Amino acid sequence: MESTALFEEKVAIQPSDLSGRDSKGKTSSDEINVEALLVEKLAARLQGKCSLHGYVVPGSLNYVSRSMGYIENGRFTGDIVYHVQAEGKVLYPPDGTVLQARVEKMNQMGMFAVYEVKDEKNPDSDTYPAIKVILPRDLHTGDDPLADEFNSVEPGDYVELQIKKSRFQVNDEFILCVGDFRRILTKARPGVAEGVAEGVEDVEGAEGAEATGEAKPADATEEEDEEEEENEDEDDEDDEQGQ
């Protein structure tokens, strides 16, 4: 499903890109690296989207080569055009591919699962939904042995599925697939599970403190009740004498 693709694109560099100024107009003393600038522009165009080869994994593009820059005839923008070659990782799931995906939604029609990837150059960044899979409920009804397990799935669970059909167009943000449910892998995302567990422990701890930590023996409770009754009787006698 994952492979390395070679991209050859026409990339234009504007005069402002070579003047040492950023998008806010601030000057920079650093030298301009043409190759790095071309890859940056190419990455913004291709990464995190679908190309002719499939979904381009963010942070995976690497520079290969470039042509000499030239200015197109009849254009007076001052742009310098390069033909750039770069390689990067792409995802293209063929029919029958087995994936492990997170369930995002669940309704009467079935479930909607997402296969996510991370930026290879920034692993701490958010994940990107590379492949979204629709799992119809109609495939798991009646006497199907997976019907009960399918119905027990909840959003946040990780499931194993098999791709039946996939489609995408250039510049789509993800590949859309139809798949078949196989089994549940985990019942929740680790972060969600820990958060729920911590909340349960806090509540149980509070209830336990009230139930056990501050509980009093039965004899002490009876003595307190008797003292309260005696105090009430004395108050009633004082009220009668006052009248």
C-alpha cells in the first residue's frame, strides 16, 4: 500500500522569495537556498493531499534534482521557473488491503473509520486522515458471525478492516474507500481510555472517602442520636416554662 513515487513539477520562484523577505515583509540575513525553497513550495502543493500516485505522506518529500531556472516568454511577472524532481511516500490501498483504523462515527448505516498518518519530519504534530473507510452494516446482519461484534463497536475503537474499493481525485484531502469489517483490535484510543479511567478513579475515591474514611461506628452513631433527642426535650421544656 505504501510506496515511493517520483514527482516532476514546474515550480516558480517569485522575486520576493529571493529578496530575503518573508511573508510579513521582514528582512532576513540568511542566504537563500534555492533547492530548499523549491522543495518547500512543492511540499505545500503536494503533501497531505492526493496526487496521481496516491496520498502523499506529509514530511516525506525529498529533493532529487532541478533544471536551470528560466523566465517564460511573454510574462512580465519576473518569476523564475524550475522543473523540479522530488520523491516522497504515497499511500494507495489496492482492493483486498487489510488496515487498522480508528472508528470515527457509528450510525444505523454502519461505521466510518479513519486511517491516520503523522508528519515524518514532525512526529509530535497532529495526525492527518489519509484514508477514510465506510463499513456498511448490511454486510454484517442476520446470521453473519461478526454481526454481534460489529454492533458492539463504539466511536474511538480501533478495528481491523479489508478494503473492497477505493477512489480519489487529485488534490483530495483523503482517499475514500468502502471496506469490510473483520474484528475489533482495541476498545478505545489510549488517551481517551486514560482520561476516562482517571475520572472514574477520582469519583470512586471521593465516594470511598465519604463511605469509609469518615464513617463512624454504630455505637457512636446511636449515642449521638440519644444526645440529640435529650437536647430537643430540654428545649421543649424551656419553651413551656417561658410561656
